[in-house]
Amino acid sequence: MNDKLKNIAVTALCGLWIFAAAIWGLVSSDAEISLSERRKLAQFPEISAEALSSGGFMSGFEKYAADQFPLRDGFRRLKAIGEFYIFRQLDSNGIYLKNGYASKLEYPLKEETVKNAAEKFRRIYDLYLSGSGGKVYLSVIPDKNFFLAEAGGYPSIDFERLVGLLRENTEFAEYIDIFPTLEIEDYYRTDTHWRQEKIVDTAKALAEGMGAKLDEEYEEMTLEKPFYGVYYGQSALPLSGEKMIYLDSPIFDGVSVYNLEEDSYGGVYDLERANGADPYELFLSGPRSLMVIENPNAETDRELVIFRDSFGSSIAPLFVEAYKKITLIDIRYLPTMSIKYFADFEGADALFLYSTSVLNNSETLQ
Amino acid sequence: MVFSSIPFLYYFLPAVIAAYFISPKRLKNAMLLVFSLIFYAWGEPRFVVFMLISIAQGYLLGLLIEKFREKPKLRRVFTLLSCAISVGLLIWCKYADFFIKNFNALTGLSLPLLNIALPIGISFYTFQILSYTIDVARGSVSAQKNPITLGAYVAMFPQLIAGPIVRYSDIADQLSGRTHSLEKTAAGARRFVIGLAKKVLIANQLGELIAAFKATGDGSTLYMWLYAVAYAIHIYFDFSGYSDMAIGLGKIFGFDFPENFNYPFISKSATEFWRRWHITLGSWFRDYVYIPMGGNRVPKPRWLLNIFTVWFLTGFWHGADWTFILWGLFFAVLLVAEKTLYLKRLEKSKVLAHVYTLLFVTLSFVLFDSPSVGAAAKNIGAMFGAGGLPPISAEAVYNLRSYAAILIIGAVGSTPLLKNALGKISEKPLGKKLLNICEPIALLALLALCTGYLVDGSFNPFLYFRF
């Protein structure tokens, strides 16, 4: 190839690339949401004199242009490949890969937010639990970084310190240690959460700590669709889908689940949501402010209130055999002061069950 | 609007290229002016007024200066008036609050700050207009009779907001008649894509490392040095990447803009560094301040005054803060010391000269990036063990590992090694053929990769926007 041909090729290829992408972007219809990123995409901003003079239109258009770019997911993947495999960066958008598991860097330990979480728990205890007649328990769920970060050379928080801080500031609760029951294989490769079929022993340990016993044998049910967790979309890496399994048992047949937000009753598993943007919402319909699981066939009259994050959705059904009523409260969505209108604590035991990532970012707790 | 953005690359650029090349020759400058004003208004709609005032005064006073060329008093009055308006606007927008703050500090008064937002690129286009009217007064160029042509020169979007500082005399002929060729367009596209890659793939990524450093609670001496080195490479790739894109765009539209960088980090002295770094600014101060003050053909005390004046102004041009002034004066001290004390000795040891230059340039950029003089002293002290920081920290080690490849690519890319290697390969016919085949593919791959980074959103401000 001589210089002239090279110049033709450079001009034609660059020109074609820019003009083709521009025309494609103009003629293609805009998408509402990004399934991989699980978020709404920016839409064409409103044009007005005010928006133009303030620059609001321009900033809106910049977001719109990036969000609606043709083959957006493919380009995001190209970037992730560039970061991981060309520039050998150890994480992309804070997400790293270790032994086939994707995890989000959680560093440093924010002692103030851990103390803040403890303060929130204390407030709940003072308001609702101190005179309820039940026992109060606390347990911490390690995130995947506990198993991956330090060993892989990634910055890692001091988990022992985190738990220690929390315990020091929640002396009203009895701590149940579930760290020894968990290993990295108990978590999804592409998601932040643990796998329900792998945490039966964890549920048993928690139940034992609360003076209950779990004996139920479950049948593993596999969703047909492969599961792509939240890190799949965030990292944009070409990760493969994985099996999502949920545990079924005849005891769930008589169980009813009340959803406060929708004022509706349903089952333990929401199979419709398993086909939605976040299949993990299969478990108790995902993040909800308040859910009440009632099992009229329970052999006891015990009641349990679980203050929880999203990890609680998949483990709570496993407690059904030991409790007549389980109330799940997520204070990220339901302010502490409003709980009194929806929940009854009389005689109920209470469990604060939170993952380390939420405790280290507890600003979201209300 | 920044070059490294989806709206620029895939909306503005195709539109301006199509409109420009479809337009008849006589309308090309008008087309450039219209699109340049749109480009400018995209970021700061209201500041278009400042630019139009600057263009109008430059145009009218340029004509008057030329008309009264034979009447020195009037010529001087109009030249001074034009300079006063240009510099006055710059001082008003950029330096008013700095002066008020320092006046308040000195007198104990509490004059209210004006809080004027800085029009983007005002430092650059002010210097362009100054050079135009001064050159007209000197008779080295003729006044431009066509306001659209002068407007196109001042507002020309490729170099409008972050340089290079293109003097009117550099492109006066090209404004009235320029050629477009396949060779020039291809060279422009190549230069633009390389600049884009420098900005998006290196500068922006190091920007994230710098942001992580500034947000950390896990500081250490290692982290300080990592930040300092990363910042030096970051600012070079950011600014030279922008200049590459500007020069490349200029070529696509038929212009030859002056070079702004020439591998400054291979310099063996601060003197050489400033011949290779932000060349158009350095030569502007040389031609319009230093030499008119007498340059070095004056007694030594006056020469020292000239040097310190120029470097005070160079620092001050970069920002209305004492850190920038100190940064400029820091180089003044180095330049004077080199010229009077040790430049000859330094030149005898290449290794020592490189270490010396890189060390002081790196330290200077820590000062440049610091929010205050106190913070700069603290940061530079921490690099040498002051402040009680631990020698290493987990976050520093992690980021060193994570950014090692980018830092190495940045360091190698700051030298002419790759350029020389490619030159050697292309000396052989087979090598040249191979390079000719690879080049379009490589450019397309870079364009695609940069698009991926921009679509996913990342750290993307141009440092020199604030100047």
C-alpha cells in the first residue's frame, strides 16, 4: 500500500466511522432502559429558551447522546476489555474479577458509617424492641470481598474491625457469627448476593443462634433463563450467565406473603419478577420496605422481625418452618419513625441482618 | 463542548465537516465562524457576547491602527485602546476577585467578591487578539478588512478554548486562501485520533487515579510520588492531546497551526523544557513581553527584572491564584540559576540533567495542582517524608499495580521512542508497506476504543479549560 492509498484509507475509514455512527444515532429509536445496567436511559432533553440559556439542554443532551449511542453495550464492553486486558487495570468502574467472581471494591472501612448503622439499630431497639418481650440478635453477612480481596491483592476493609465496631455499639443485641458458614462458592459469580441453595447451613446457624431449629428438606428448582447479576452490567465484561436456583418445599404452599407497598398478597417466590430486569427479585419480590410472611401451619407461635437488606430476601423463606410470622423491614425504604404504623413487635424476636457493604455505606439507612 | 465527547464527535463534527465542504469557497470562513460560535455557545451561551465584543474591537481598532499607521500617536492610542479592552476584559473576568481578595487581606476591608464566572478560553482568544492588533501596529500584518474572516480567526473552534495560541500572522494567508488535500485531511484525521486517544485513554485514566489520591484517607509517601508522577503525565497527555486534536482539525479545514509540544519530558534543563512545553505561549510572551522589555540585551539587573516579569505573567496567565504565580516564579528562579550558574555543568551529564529536570518539573506540577500555597508546601514536604505519613499504604500499592501499564505507556509515549522506531521501520520498503496497512486499522481501533470509553462516561474535563 502506497502513501496515497493509505491516505485514502485513513480518510475514508475515519470519515465513514463518524458519519455512519452519526446517521445511525439519528435514525435509530431511543431506548427507555438499559437492561444490562438496570437503569433508565437519558431521553432527549426539552428544548426551551431557559434550558438553552442555562446550559441545561446541553448537559442533558450530553447524557442523552452517550446513553442512546448505537451499540452502547458493545462499546461499554470494548471499554471494559480495554481496561482489563489492554491496560491491565485491576478493576473497571470499581469492579474486579478474581477466580471467575466479579466483586466491587469496598474500601476503606468507614468507621463513622458503621457507627451510624449501630446508632440506627439502637434507635429501633429503644423505640420498638426494648419492651417487646422478645430477644434481639445481630448478624453480619460478609460480602464477596471477604473471600477475594485481600487474597487477590485488592484493597480490603478490616472485616474483624467492622464487626467489632458494630458489636461494641449494639450491646443490646446478641451477635450470631455466620462467617464460618460461608465461602465464596455460596455467592453468585456475577452478582453481589448469595445463592439461596448454598445458604441452608447459614440459615440453620442463624436459627440455632435464635433458639430455633430448621430441618426442612428442599427441592432445588432452576430458572430456565441464565442469570446475569448486577456486576455483569456494571462491569460490561463478557461474563457468562449462571444458573439461578431457588428452594421449594410443600411448606411454602400454605404460606402467604403480604407486600405493604403494593397492599397485596403473594407467595414466597415471585416468578414473574424472575423474568424481569433483576431476576434476584424472585425472592420476596426484591427490595421492599415491609413484607410479612405468615405460615399458619407452623408448629410454633414464634414471631420474628428481620431488619434486613436485599440479602435477607433469599434467606428469610428458610425460616418459615420455625416461625408463624416473619416481618421483614428494610429501613432503606421505610423510615424508622414510620415502622410503628405497620409492624407489631409484641413478643417477637428481632434480628438485624445486614451485609458488610450496606454497613460500610449506611447513609442509606433511614 | 469538549472534543472528547459524544456530542462533539458524532453530532457537531460530522455536521461542521459536511457544511464546510459543501459550502462554496467564499462562504467557508463564514461557515467556520457560525459553527465556532455554536461550539462556544454550547458550553457558555452568555459568554458569546464577550467574544463578539473582543472580535468587534479587534476588527475596528485593527482597521484604525492601519489607517493611522503613519501617525504614530494615533496608532499608539488605538493600539493601547485595543490592548486595554482585551486585557481589561480578561482582568475583569479572571482576576477581579483575586485582586479584591488580596486587597481585603492587606487592608482588612471586606469588599464583596464579584463572583464572575470565567468565560471559557478567554485567556487564549485574548492573546490571539492582542497579537493581531500589536502585529498590525508593528506593520508585520495588514489589518483584516473582512469582519467574518477576523471572526473566524478569533473564534475558530479547533483552537478556541485550549490553544495552541495561533497568531494571526501564522494563518493570515490561509484565512484568505487555503488548500484542502487528501494528504492534509488524512494527516489531520491521524493527528486528531492520536490526540483523542492521548486524552481519553491516558489522561482521563490518570485523572481517575489523581481523583482517587485526592479522596483517599490512606495517604503515604509512595502515594504522594505516584500522584506527582501521574499528574505530570496526566497534564502532558491532557494538554498535548488537546493540541494534537486542534492541529488535526485545523489540517482537515486547511490550516497549519503551530506546534505546541515537542516531547518536553526529554528535556535536560528547565530552559529546554520551556522550549518544548506550551511552545505557543512561551513564544507569545517572548515576542510580546520579553523582547519589547529589552530581552537579554540589557544590563543584568534589568534582564533579571525582564525574566521575573515574564514568568510572573506566565504563572498568572494560568490562574488567578498565588500557586500559579509561584509556579511561574519557580521556573524564573530555575532559568536564572541555570543561565548564570550551572547549565554548562549540567549539560555534561545527561543522566543527571534528565533527573534534575524531571524532578523539578514534577515538583512544579504538584505546586501547580495544589489548591493553596500551604497545601503545596505540605504535599511537597510529604513527598520527602515530612508530615508523618507512612512510607507505603495498601491503596497506593493497589493503584500503582492497577495503573502501572498506563503509567509506563504514558512515560514511553512522552518520549520520541515510538516515533523514532516507526521512522526506522518505514525506512525499509517492506516496513513502510506494513505501516501503511496498519495505520488506518490502528486509527480505527483507537477511535472505537475511545468511543467505548466516552459512551461509558468517565473522568473527562480538559485541564486547560479553566485558563
